[in-house]
Amino acid sequence: MRTLLIALAASAALPTIAIAQTTAQTLAPTTGSAESPALAQAVDALDNDTIAWDFVEGITTEVGPRMPGTEAEARGRDWAMTWLRAEGFANVANEPFMMQTWVRGEETARVTAPFVQPMHIAALGNSGTTGPEGLTAEVVYFPSYADLVAAPAGSLTGKIAFISHDMRPTQDGSGYGFAGPARWTGPALAASKGAVATVIRSIGTDNQRVSHTGNTSFPEGTTPIPAGALSNPDADNLERVFARAEGRPVTMELLMTPRFIGETESGNVVGEITGRDASLPPVLLACHLDSWDNGIGAIDDGAGCGIIAAAAKHVAAHGQPLRTVRLLFAGAEETGLWGSSAYAAAHAEAPVFVGLESDFGADRIWRLETNFTASDPDLYRRLAQAVARFGVGPSTNVATGGADLNLVREQGGPLIDLQQDGTRYFDLHHTENDTLDKIDPVQLRQNVAVWTAVVGILANHGPAITQGE
């Protein structure tokens, strides 16, 4: 712990990452691996790395938002394939799949009684429509998701449900698990009790007047009702309206006109650094290339794709690895994990050595988790030693893998979570503020350095990873 605290303090004090302390001993090969000493030199040089930044700057500038199933997402795939080929990746391809596609329309909200108040709202993915005429109805206030669960059947008939909560920032992003159900299933639950629409407090930790969009879901056969997220300041204001209403009905006017446009094509972009031994299962690095349409997809998840591509390229630049390193830029993650499911179905018979995903912004990595920490302690110890100098601590938490690693989970394979600092992530997540200027280049370089050290070890590790109790 003392070593970790010293490393964290040192990294905070320096304007650039202290990578020059790398030693060959830190990355010394273990039995059965074929790691080159050049890997240590590669990590040493990352203090001036710009590959990840160049990727995310390029795709956000030249493409911008990449809504799943749309022409904009297709342009993003074309851009990414051109970039990967220019950077020397092999077997670059688009693996298309079909999906049901939802697109945004008009969206306004206004409290009409007892106090007239305009509200900032964003429709949730898969939201139904009010129709062009909108709707006005009484609002019922639920301080928590549990309060909505407890509401009697039929008690919301003809009314709008307002689900509030209080999401706090945490380093590990655990507040999302508490607050998320209000968005994920709250509108469907309200609809089952008769609601004609649902508004929620944004699933976010900021106090700016921007709304956090995101997907919601309705059971098959259920007609989606209009569902939107209020900005946190507007949700606060709506709570105050209820407190001052003194029993008078609170009514709201909503206009939301999203629509389902049917089946359209999306796709997964793949590329490889080919290994020396094609018979060995590859290391799979994942991110998602699509984004919501209100921001430009810088932290979610353009940065993640830049990070994994940079790590793979740095490993390759200092000696061909033993194993192939495969990149999966998944498509259509935001509206239902369409790309992850399609990739798992298409590659079900292709074993993966280990899977890792970057999809939590671009800030520094602070913790290393695997699902083989106890079963393969030698490999875990080696990985932990390689990243300790970056202020990355060990953990006994069991890695579950990112959303686009369905294939590895279905195979029961090894997973690694390089946990990024999420303290400010949910200030920006799914908002207009997901823009390039929010990325800290220094933290991004630390992130790439950690990924490079880990991927370099894995790509040159020969033995299968031991799993199980």
C-alpha cells in the first residue's frame, strides 16, 4: 500500500508520466512466454505517445456523432478502417449485421401547473412517441425506483411517472448500478402500471443543464411509451415544484417524436496485429465505435478505440508478438449491444486467449482485475508488477469484462478489467458535453502505457491461462 501511495503521489506531481523508470526486470519473461526486451523500451517511450489522441481527435472531427444503424455510424466504420490500414493493421474488415434502428425527433418538456417551468429533456433510446401533438398529463413523483415498484397496479393510468434519485460520483462508477434501473427498466415498469409517459432524473453526476440520454427497454409485445431524462437541475426544480404544490396536481406537457425506422445495417470493424504462431488463440481487445447523437463520442467510446489500437501498435512496433492481437471496434453498442451479440454469434467456434475492453472514458487506470487472479497467480502477479509503477493497484475483485466481450463470457474464457478512474465520467456520459476537450492527454498517455504493458505480456505468453477454483 505504501508503494501504491508513493506512486500515486508522484504521478500527480509530475506534468508527464514517469515512464522512464521501467526496467527489464519488471517485464522479465516467465516460463513459457516469449516476451522481447524491446517491450520495456516501448513502454519507456510512451511519455510522448499521441496515437490514441490522434485516433479520437480524427474520428470526432471528421465524423462526429455515430448513432447506431445510421449513415453517420457507417461513415465512422469507413473512417476507422482507413485509419487502421494506414497504421499497418492486417485483416481489416467490416463484419456487417442487421439491427432494429431508433432515431431521435423533437423533444421538449414544460411544467404547466401549478407553476409554469420549461424543462431540458432528452428522449431515451427506444422511447415511444407522444405524436406531433404532444401530450399533457398529471405527474406522479417517485423519489426512488423502489417507490415505483411499490406503486399499485393501475395507479398510474393516464399519468406521467417522474422517477428521481441521487447518483453520486465514485472512482469505480458503482453509483451507476444504483441509479441505472430508473432508465433501464423504469419506463417499462411505469407503463405496466398505466403510465402514458415517464420522465427520469438524468443518470449522471453533473449539475449542468444538460440531459443524459441512454437506452431503455420494453418487454416484447409492449408498446413503448414516451420516456425522457431531465437535466439534474431541472429534476431538482421539479422536486421543488412538488414540495410547494401543497396537494395541487402537478401537470407536464411533453413533446417527443422519436421513431423506429425498421431494420438497417450496422457492423463491427476488426483488425489484427498478426502473431508468430497462428495456431494460438488471439488476445481480443474491444471497444465500441458507435456513440449517441447528442455529443461527438469522444470519451464514449472514441477514446477506448484509440487506446486499444495504440497499445496493439506499440506492442507490434517492438517485435512481432507470439499471439495475434485482434481489435474489435463493436458497432451499435449503445442501443442494445447489437455488435457484441453479432460478433459472438459469428465467432462462436473461434477460441479467445483473453479478452479486455476499454469503455469507461480516457482517465488514468487505477486498478487491475482478472477472473484468474487466484487460479493463475503467477501470470496475475506478473501483470500487477508491470503496471504498479503507474499507480495501478492489485485487486481480488473478479473481472466480468466489458459489454462487447460477450464472446469471451459465452466461452467461459479469461477476462481482464483495467479499471479507469470514473470520478468525472458520469458528468459527461451520454451528454452534449462528450467532446474532445474533456480528454486529459496526460491521463490518456498513462492509460495507453498500462494497456501496452499488459497487452505486451499477454501477446507473448504461451501457456493457456489457468481458470477455476
